[in-house]
Amino acid sequence: MSTAALTEAELEALDQALQPWDAFIVYSIKQVALDSQDSALRKRLFTLLLESRYRLAAILSGEEPATADPLGALFVEAWNDLRTILADAQRDGVLDTSPLRYAAFIDAGDALLALDRAAPGMGMRPSVDGLRQLARSLRPGAAADPLAYDWTVDAQLRELFDVEEIPEAAPPGKSSLDFFITAAYAAGPRALDRWVPTREELDAYETRIGELLQKTSATELQRAQLAAPYDKIYRTMVPTTALIESCWRQYVVRGGKVSYLRSGAGSVGIMQINQVVWRGFYEIERLRWETAYNARAGAQIVLRYMKDYAIPYAERSGDSNHIPRATYAVYNAGPRAVGRFNKSPPHPREQRVDQRLWTIYQGIASGGQADLRACGVESAAASLK
């Protein structure tokens, strides 16, 4: 199989082809969550959504080669997981609706899956219309197109999966940083938004961004009330994640103009929030253009990944040092990657990334300061010289 990078036109065509899949999985998961107040069920649904979207982002970025039928491949992988979740929910009696509706949904999905398996080489694959009909079986009679796709925030989706809304930006003339530091201090220094620091400005910029990240993590800790020693780990993980992801940068100069930092995988800003993974949960334009908003979104994501995946993993392994490593593994590649740093043999690229994370984390945890000139950490002793 060729590993040549996709052209811009090919990438756009692939994105368009896969949008119905993402719309389908979001619609299906949302409808199931609406039919249950069970927190464990909603957590499993959210994990499935994350796993599907991380894989989707990997395909779109070229990190994972696209098959001849990427939509069908995504359906086959996710359907078995969704089917298992629904079967468990019905067994446990946590769905507040008639079991007949879900029986029809499962039967229709199994039929699509059987079609794919029966004739994989004959072009008989799950189609967009097939996905649409399957989704409609969850809400018979609903007028809206279940495969409608857009980039706006879905308030209901955010509420179902406990993603907190981030306050609006500060009034014109002030930086969004005013939400996190005192007005007296914010009134003087340069606003962070659209600031691409020169080498001479790096020291001042480091101080400002460091304060932002510190205040942002403190705000999230107040909301989450994370107990010791996890609170200290989290305070270190927020600046660590920002450093490894973006070298604490929200913006770059491109074509002589200031633009937002964007990776080949579609991740943006200081915390490199992936736009595909978090579609519907965060405001895309604010992720791109507001430093404080991006930092707050990233801090929320780090906290969720630590609580939902990393801490349980470390409790099973019996090693608290696994918490920061597992948190970043999920941040980087999704829930299935939670223990990738323990794989034997490790994947070379993953090993390099995980080791860099651990080096930066240990440096900051021991009192070191971010060094944006080297995109690393200066030891506490060196920073005092």
C-alpha cells in the first residue's frame, strides 16, 4: 500500500466522505445517553466517541493509512463496541425506554455489519443512506437529519457528557487573561492574544503564559476538588502538556501574518486541541484565536483524562508514576493508548514521545522552569543563577 501523503484535494474528499460517520456515531451515542441517567453508561459512551474520533483524526492526518472503504472500516470497529454497551445497558435495566426500539436498532446494525462481512470485495458496504436509516430507527418520526454535520457547539451534547462551558471572552480592549489574573496586573502588560514573541520578548512571554497555565489549573481544581496527591500531579501536567504540545505557543507567523498554531492532524493552539475530536464541545474559533480559552479547554481535557483513565490505570498497576504518563498517552492518542508506555516492545515513535513527556514532567515537578528557547525545562538550580 502506498504511504504517499494525500493531496489537499484528496484530503478534502476524504474528510467529506467521513463526516457522515462522525455524525452517525455522535447522534447514536447522544440518543442512548438521553435515554439513561446512568453515569457508568454515559462514561462508556463517551469513551467510545473519543476512540472513534481519535481514529478518525488519525486517518485524516495520514498517521493511519485510509483503507479503500474507511467509512465501512470505522463502522465495523465501532459497531461491536456500541452493540456490547447497549446489551449491557439492557441487561442492567438502565435504559429508560422500550427495549423494542433498541432491538430494532441492533438488528438493523447487525444487518449492515453482515452485509460488509458477506461480500467485502463486492462493494456491498455500509452506505451513507444505510447509516441514516439506522440512526433514524433510534428516534422514529424525528424530522431532523441525523447525519447533519456542523462545527457549532451542541449544548445538549456538552451537558450529557459534563463538559463545562467556558466563559465568554473579556470585553474588547482587554485580554481573555483577565479571567485568570488580577485586573491590576492585566491592565499593564501586553495582551496574550495574537502575540508571537520575539526572542527578546521570550522571558516576559514565559512569565505571562506560566501565570495563565497556573491560574487555569487552579480554576479547574476548584471545580473538580481533586484530592492529594493527584492535585499536585495535575498542576504539573497542565504546563507539561502545553510545553510538549506547542512550546507554550498559541500563534505563528504564516505568510507574513499572525495565524493560530495548527498541526497536520488539525490540532490547534497552545494545548493543541484536536478540532475533530472535540467538535460540538468547544467553540472552534475561540480555540483558534483565544489563548486563555484554548488553555482552559486543554486543562479540562487533561483533568478528565487523568480522572477517568490515568488514575484507574495507575491503581491497577500500583505505580503512581503511571498517572502523568497515562494521562498524556490518552491526550495524545485516545483512551486505548492509556498504557502504551508499558508495551513491550514499544513503538519507536510512541516511545520517543512518552519519554519526552516524562522528562519534561519530572523537570517541572522538581521545580524547573520552562525554557521556551529550547522548548524544554531548565532545572531549578540553573534558573537561580
